[in-house]
Amino acid sequence: MTAPPLFNLSDHVLARAGVQPDKIALAVLGPTRAERWSYGRLAEAVARAAGGLLAAGLKPGDRLMLRLGNSATFPVAFLGAVRAGIVPMPTPAALTVPEITALAAALPPDAILAEPGIALPDPLPASLSWRILTPATLDGPEAATTPTLQDDLAYIVFTSGSSGRPKAVAHSHRAILARQMMWDGWYGLRSDDRLLHAGAFNWTYTLGTGLMDPWSIGATALVPAPGTDPTTLGLLAKRHDATILAGSPGIFRKLLHQPLPPMPKLRHALSAGEALPPSLRERWKAATGTDIHEALGMSECSTFLSGSPSRPAPAGTMGFAQHGRRLAILDDSGAPLPNGQQGILAVHRSDPGLMLGYLDGGTPALPLSADWFATGDLATRRPDGAFTYNGRRDDILTAGGYRIAPPEIEAAFDGAPGLTDCAALTLQPNPETTILALAYCGTTSEAALAAFGETRLAPHKRPRAYLRLQALPRGANGKLNRHALARHASAHDVKDLT
């Protein structure tokens, strides 16, 4: 799986447009009608987006922060920037002013492409005195692909580390080739598939699994229109002949709240973002007659461990290393461990999907232990090659398909009137649901804290339950004992505010 020296991710994703220009590449599914994009129309829009960005004064190598909503504008802008050699930096539209200001300060963009009503940094970086671009910029003259090398920086995504400070993850153009390992190793993807992804356009899980991978193989991507009720996805899957349905576990829970319509074309479903409860997988099988195949990944390397239609994950495991991936279990010193021993899951540095490194203003830095990138996930490898997943070594919280560092949530509540101490955690109101929660001390109320958090946190980062305590469990040095907090919280009744 080697790219030629001159290689552009955007060209690779849309290569099928030259041989099947009239085939539907994308359908945005509304309740009564669908907005359809052929491969030819999509490729033309991307070429015009590249030309528009260059005409606006951006140069190859410039960083373009995307502040776009849930529409086809997002993938057109992303691929158009990559075609032009401009480095897109997608960000969730729901981020608040303080959150997006922090990202822009950590890695200042050269321009921001923004739709109305989406928060912008305040204050803006000094370099942005005039470069707030609108989507109209994307309607430019068609531009040829800017020559790029396979190892050149193609795009940047942000993730959270255990410190709570978002990290800028730099990916090369060749990263798109590593995604082919998922076609058989997770998706069972074919060129005649119609893959319905339940997420928003501007989620990186949707961008990769829901859009770029189907387009790379010549399949059709189906995405629900903004505002679509998740409980209607079964009906949309039936109406539009979806063959694969992808989402987070929360989507499947919502779909199973009511009887599902028959989905005769559906072969299987895909789950990622957080651990899939075995009971949820079994309920889906009973309701649809199809399986859910789960994958483990991260922003730094997308997914690399999964079950698949051709090799389902054995019970109690996450699945197998995708074909072509080299994974290991490391001890605290970085030495590989034998089968059966728990350690840190690691990806070999040779993996083409592994990031170039973390960006902190200069050259990407890839932290390695010998030849391995340690993911921070705890796992055990069985003799048959399947891996069991044992959670995070750090205390990253996972809920609703998002991975969130507790300090991000706790910092947002700093200064709340009547609050003396707080800590973020996850709780389980029932065996199939994991929610974000805030344990707190002080005279404030749950309602006051919820109102305080609404202006400071994106919806997916807002606690859905609040737990008042007399004191948080802290050691002699004042450090919070998160494990003790989780044990204490589990003894309380949990009320999900939503």
C-alpha cells in the first residue's frame, strides 16, 4: 500500500469521478426528499472550491480553520482545500467562543471559513484581520490540483489529551491509503454499497467512514439532513436502500426505542466512538437480523482494531488488528508484552495512517517508544489474535461517541457562583447508557450549574447529570482520586437530565 511520490488525498478520494461521473456520490436525506450530488458534480464543486480559496489569497501550506455547519459545504471545503495544497483544520460547529478561541490561539490559522451563526474566536488572531471567508468563496474558477507529496501535511484535526488541552494532530496525504485497511477489516465495503452514516458532516467519523471511504471505492454516501430525528434513521435506511448503517452506540439505542421497519437491503451496521455494550449488539441482532461490527481508533490513527463481516469479533473482544496493521501490547517501559498480559495498546510507526505528529507551532512531533506509538488504551491480546479492550490509561471520558478530557469540563465551571469544587466523570443510568456528569460541592444548584455550562461548553461536553457531595475524594497532596470518585458516585441514584 504505497503511494506514488506525487500524491494528493483529494484526487485519490474523487478518482472515480472520471469513470462514473453520473453515479450518485452523495445523497442528503430529508424527510420528504433527498439532495443528490453526482460524482461529476462533486468533483467540479471541489475543483471550484480549490480555485476560490486560491483566488482569495490563500497559498499552499496555509492553514484554513473550518467553522461550518452540517451540510455538504463541509466536505467540499475540506477536499477543495486539500486539492489546493491548503491545510484544512475542521472544528465542531458547536464549540463555544471560549473553546474556539483557545484552539485558534494554540495554532493560529491563516484564515477562517465560516458560516453565519457559528462561533468565531474572540479576539481573533492578529493574522486574521481580514481573512474571515464565507462559503461564497468556494464558488471560484476550477483549479488544477496543487502538486503535493505523499508525506506532506494534508489536514489537521484536534483531539483532547489527558491534560485537557486540545492537541493538534497533523496528518499526511498518504493517510487516506491506510483507510483501505478498514474496507475489509471493518466495513466489508463494496463499490455498490449505499452507506448511511448517522453523524453530522463536520464530525471526523462521518468525514472518513461516511464520506471519503465510500467515495474512494466508488460507492454512494447517504447522510441525514440537518435536524433529522435519529429515531427516523431506520425509515430512511429502508426508503433509500441503505446496505450499511454507521453510527455511535447512542444511535442504535435510540433506534431501538421503538419497533424498527424492515430494512431488506441492510447487510450490517458499524459502531465506533465508544464501547458497544454486548446487550445492545444482541438487541440489534434480534430486531434486524444483522450484526454490528465495532472498531477502536483515535484521531491520531483513525481505526486500526475491529471486527468485520468476514471476521467477526469473538465475544468479549474488540476484534483483530486490521490486515496490514502492526499492533503490540507494551509495558510501562515500552517493552512488548506476551499474550494474556494487560498493557498499553501501541501502533507501529510504519503504519501509513499514523499521524505525522502533534503540532505545537512548529514541526510535527511524533512521540514514540522505540518503534511504537502508545495509544493510551489498555488492552490484552489473546492467543487467537483478538484484543480485549480495558479502558483508557488516562482518565479520558467517553460518552455519546466523544472522547473528552475531564479538565475541559471542570475548567468551564471555574468561577460559577456558589461552586467550591467540582470534578467531571461518567455515570451509567442503565447498563447500555453512559453519560457525562459533574460531581460538585457548594451552595449552587443543579439548574444554576446547567445554565452556567450552556454558554461555556459545546452540547456534547455539557453534563447530563449533577451529583452534590460534601467533599470530593482528594489525597493528602490535594490530588483528586478519580477512581474513588467513580466508586462513590456509582452508589448514588443517577438522574439523566435529558
